[in-house]
Amino acid sequence: MKRILAKITDRFNRFVIKYFISSSQIATQYQQLIADGWGPFAGFYYLWQYWHGRDCSKMFHELLCVGSTTYVRFLRVSHLSAHKQLTLILNEHLNTSIDKHEFLQIHATRYQLASKLAPHSFFFSYLRELVIRAYPDQQGLKADQLGTKVHLLRSYLDRQVIEYLRHYHWSGEPVHPSDYERLLQYCQDHQLTLDYQTSANFHNRYHGEFTYPRNMKVQLMHDSQARRYNDARMIEFIVDIATGQFVSEWNVYHETVTGAIDANPTHYSIAELHEVADTESFNYGVPYGQHHVPARYRGTHQRLDIRQPVNSAVRQRAKKDWRYPRDYANVVKSASDVQVWQSISPRDRQAVYRQFVNYLQSHHVTNQGIKAYLKNKNGFGS
């Protein structure tokens, strides 16, 4: 059956090229689209744009940028199943493989993952929808090898967002803005909000004795009610509270001479592995936090993000070397807590944190952050 369909498709394409395409350049690009796995519907869409006077050469160039508006538009008109669209992205266009260290390597030549992707890019929420639709069962991403690739892809998505923000500029910016300052300005410019409520204990790992939180977790967007293409708490950032800089595995990784990511855990020091252990993680599912989750998204975070396939060897080694605290409380629960915590002398932070935790435990009150605690006359020093 597949051979018969292939013959029919080949004859149809030759018919279209011979009788309906007057431009040799467009004919070549149309053939390339079909060869790239886009399928007949995407091919028809391309020709439709050509017949209506669009600059198809420009569109063809934009299409090679995985994550661009044009790329997502072609995915949507392709009428491929969610699983086949993910296969197209990861296997055909990005040409990914999993190396001997269980790290996802991208070998793309013509197609390239967008060098920087804005946090509010529709590509992210569209990709989330694809993953949720392609993996609806309790197995989640453990169902097949493609699911493992999808799991490992999330670190590259984090990298693209971080790179975008680190190059974000605005009128009147300070001389050397921190990553956090850039993030706040970006959110202000695009009317976005940050969620500080999720626990950051998995991003404050330690050796020996845990002292106090160094890092906070912030997530975009706040309490989205969307029933489709929901972007709630999908993209997260781990921020060093004192310096305002992003904590990320991508601050540590380096490339080999072939351009691949060096994923050998023995090539990184214990100190370097600390950032790998504390790193951010893109969420395919919708985390609950303290917010409502639309019915069709309930359980997706557990299924797709928590019960995940095996991590890369470097991540496994990092999480083994650096333990996460169990007796833990966020000192940052809102933006106002950041400045309050920064105002506390580093030599006093451990003592203040222990008093803070003891207060929460002894009074059985909801954690409202370090600012609310220090304002409470019965809190500080108790």
C-alpha cells in the first residue's frame, strides 16, 4: 500500500509541476517541500500563496527556521497527525539523535532551530499542544523513542528563550542590566506576568548542609484559563536571587570540535554540575501551582514532565552529586520579596531563613514570602 501511495503521489507531483507551475524556481521549491516531508496539503498551501502573489522565495527561506511564524503556519496546514508533526520536526528537519551519553544532539543542515525564540512565541504553546495530543496515555513520553527525544528537546527550548532575553534591549536600560531585570522589562513591554509561587527546592541543591535558598523560580504566564494553546507556567527561569542572573545548564555546557554538545559528565567539575542540577525545565504539561487548570490539561504535568524518560548522563550525574532540600520554604513568593531578601546581609541570611522556616512550621501559616514575614511583629526573631 505504501509503495502504491508513493507512486500516486509522485505522479501527482509531476502533474502539478508540469501544468500548474510556470516558475522553475517555485517548482524546485515545491519539490523540496515534498521531499522534506511536508506532504501535499502544505505543498498546496505554498502554491496557493504563489498564485496569490506572495513572495514565495522569502516564505521558503523563513520556513527553514524551526519555530518561526511561517514554520508553525505550515505545520498547521499540513494536516499531519500530532505524532507525525513531532516526527517531522525532530527526525526530518532538526535531524536529532541521542548520543551515548543520552544527550540529544541536533545535526540539522538546511533547517535550523530559531537562534532566539521570544518567550511569548506561539511556537511554544503549539508545540505543547502537539505533545499533549501525541502522548495522551499514562505512559507519557516513555511510550517510544520519539517521546524520549521530545523530553530531551526541552533543554534546547530553554536555551533559545534565555538567549533571546539576554539580548533584549529597551530605551533607558541600565548600563549592565541583570538577566532578571531584562525579564521584568520584557514582561512589562509585552503585558505578561510572572508566577513566583512554585517551590524552588529542586533548584536549590546542595552539598553537606543546606543553608538557605540561593535561587528562585519564576514562570510565564500567570493563571491562563485557555482551553487550547494554554501557555500557563510553560516557560520557567531559575534566577540567582542575589545577582539576578539566570542559573542554567547552558552556562556550563561547551561544544566539541564537531559542533556537538559535550555531554560527557566527566568533563565537568562538581561546581559546574551544580548549575546543571539546578537548571530550568520547559513544561509540556500545565503545572497546578496555586492556580486553576482547565479540565483537558489536568494531569498533563505529572504525565509529561514529572514521570519523564531517562535524563542525559550529565544531568543524572549532576542530580546525584547535588541533593535537593526537603525541609524547604520559598523566601520569594512575589516580585517584592526579591529586593527584601537582597537587602539582608549575606552573613545574616542563614539565621533569618531558619527563623522564617521555624515560624511557618510552628504557626501553621501559609507562606506569603519573606517580606510579609519580616513585617509581622510576631515573626522576626521568634
